[in-house]
Amino acid sequence: MVSLETGTIGPVTSMKQFAETFGVLSSTLHGLVVSTILIPAAISSFFGGHLANSVGRTKAIAIGGLIFGIGAALECASVKLAMLIVGRAIKGIGEGLFLSTVVVYITEISPPQHRGTLASIPQLFGTIGLCAGYFICYGTVKVGSSLSWRLPFALQSLLAFFFTISTLILPESPRWLSQSGKHQEATSTWEKLGVLATEREKHEEDASRNSPKHVEWKDILAIFHRNAWKQTAIGVFLMGMQQASGIDGVLYYAPILFQAAGLTSSTASFLASGVSALVILLTTIPAFLLADRWGRTTSTIVGGLAQGACMLAMGILYASGSVHATHGTARWVVVVMIYLFAIAFSGTWAVSFRVYVSEIQPPKTRAGASSLALSSNWIVNWIIAFTTPIFLAHSSYGIYFLFGGAAFLVVAAAVFFMPETRGRSLEDINAAFQHKVPAAHSRGGETLELDEMLIASGRQVPANVAATPSSVQL
């Protein structure tokens, strides 16, 4: 649903039928309309984790889906721009509530050896939604009335209501059930999920030692506790910088970017935007299947270098005056670089970041810290969505250097502060941080794996966890 929204809002606000209904939008107003969804999402996602702790993961997701559907229906029915903006704000509240909990839920019900792949499912379906959004608009732009922009919103509303009903039939997270004192239900759910008894016992031991019987709203500050603040800080940084790399600036304003590169007609720019979404989808499928085959840290570094290089290349081309709308090869290089950037992001950061941010958090603060990290993602997303058209109106190249610099900064942070977590149980990951093992400890020029970190902290490596090769050479 979220990616369907991302894939439609840029093309919708670029349609002439939209302008006929609401008038031609200035670059500032355009950015405001597109980004209105993000601040409410950031605020609600911060509290979404604590709602999930109180009522359960599945109920929190369902509540968010319902609110999202109501907001989308209001957008579809809009007759004034203010009504559209209010609908987007309501939609953002729902988006923040359900999206902040989805990956937490999947992380908690997944066995360690498949956690990366399973937690990447939302990203896979997200790319399908993104691709569908662009091509839906490519089709509806040919409708001569306001239905051209109303139909995408109507579809989002229907999908949201279906999602809400579907969520209520899913099993509750057994980890949340255990933390809430519902141990019999938790045991029954573990059996339904087919999780090994050794993993259940490990969780029960950790839950009884570290988790309260129930989680109260006052625990909102627990994410800043001395045993949790490092994981919280890593999560907030990664999710914020994921947006600072410019991915949603590209996705929201793809038609504008392609028009600047010479694809001047709305049909051609919409088609190019749809192709970019299709490229993202085709990249996400193997990335999804291989999510547990290569390390989270490796993915972060490789993806950051590739994204930064693409942005730097585009910035240099625009800054040197090489890109012309009607002639020259430089404009086609820009188009290719946009595609390569999308491939690099969707094959690495899009798949690994949310999984990593959720799995490094302690049990008590996993929902809250993941929600705060997602809030930082949306706040930065709002800044990018609001300022990108303004930047482009004043400078053709500055925004690309900004995005590229952000990607390279994340690479540096990953080298020094991201321990590898692939294939480890949530309890073992938590143990490494609880024993105050440095996030990135080097010896002889190579990064220590998490099992080495556990040994350094005085904790035995579980026999059932196979060692994995070092993921990054420094």
C-alpha cells in the first residue's frame, strides 16, 4: 500500500487533469502536497511501537490499515486541495501505525536462518506496489476526466480495507504473548509456526530475564536506557540516512527528473518512471531470495558505494552543463544513472536496513526503537520530498551531490559501527550489545563476527548456530 502510494503521488500531481481540478501547483506547494503524508506518519510511527506493545502486533497493524484506507478514500473524493491534504495527513497516521510494526512482527515470528528473507517480504511486495502505481497512472492519464487521478486513490483505499481484514486472521507474535504473560498461547503459536524447541527455550530464558510481564506506556523512554541507546541510535541513523540517499526524491519526482533529462511529454516520462519501478522489482526479487546469503554490513557498504557513485556522476554532468534536453548523450547517461541508482538501492539498503534495525534491538524496546527509527526515516523523507522540487527549481545539480554525500557517510559508519547479525538469533544479538561489546571491534585489520564478539564478552556461542565467514575486510 505504501509503495503504491509512492508510485502514484508523483505522476498524479503531474497530470493535467489534476491541475484542472486544483490549479497549477508551485514547486513549494507541490512539495507540500506530496510530503504531507510523512510528518503524521513520523509522529504516529513513534507511538506505533508502544501501541503494538499494548494491544498486540496484529491488532496494531490492523488499526493502521483501517486509518490508511479512510484517508485514501478522502483523497479520492477530494473537491478542494485542502481536502486532499487532510486525506493525506490521515493516511499518514495509518501508514505510521502499521508500517512501524510489520517488520517487527515478521522478525519476531521468523527463525534466525530465514529471518532476512522473510522480513524482506514487505519490500518485495512494496516494489510490486511501486511498479503497479506507475503503470496504473500511465493508464489512467489517458482518461479525460478527474477519474484519471481519483482511480489510483480509490484502489489504495480498497486494498487498505482488505489488508485490515486479512491482518486480523494472522497469529499473534509469540514473543509478544510471552512478554504479556500469555505463555500457553505463545507455546501454541510457536508450534503453529514450526519454530524449533531450542529457539523457543532460548527466547523464554531471555524473556524471563529481561522482559516485563506487560509493557506500559511509560516504557516509551526505555529506548534511551543505557542498555538500549546504542542500538536505538544505530537504528535512527540508518533509517534516516536511507532516505537522505535520495531514493524517494527519485521515486516521488521521477517524471520531473526524466523530463529534465529530455523526456518532455507526460506519457513518455510516466512510461520511463514505470520502467524504473519495473527495474526495481526485478532487482528486488533476487535480493529478497539472497537476503540471508550475504551479510547486512556488506550489503550496506556495497549499496552505499554504488548509490553514491551514481549520484556523484549525475551531479558532475549537470554541474558541467553537459546535459541538454534536446540533444547529446549526457541526458541518456542521466537516465541510465537513475536506473542504476534504483537498482543499487533496491538490491541492498531497501532489503537489509529494516531487518537489521529491528533485529539488533532488545526485546523490551524492539517495537519502540524500531518505531523511532521509522519516524526518523519519515522525517528525513518529508525533508527530501518537500525540498527536492525547490532544489531542482534553483539548481540542477546540488541535490545530487547532497544525496551522494549521504550515501558515502553511511558507508563510513557501516565500516566502524555495524556488527554483522546474519544467521544469529535475536537473543544472541541482544547478548552482544548487553555485554557492552563494541559495535565494530577490529583485530588485525578485519572485523570480528558476532560469535567472536560473544566470546569476547564471556558468553558461549550456541552450538546450533553455524559460524559464517567474516563479512567485511577493513
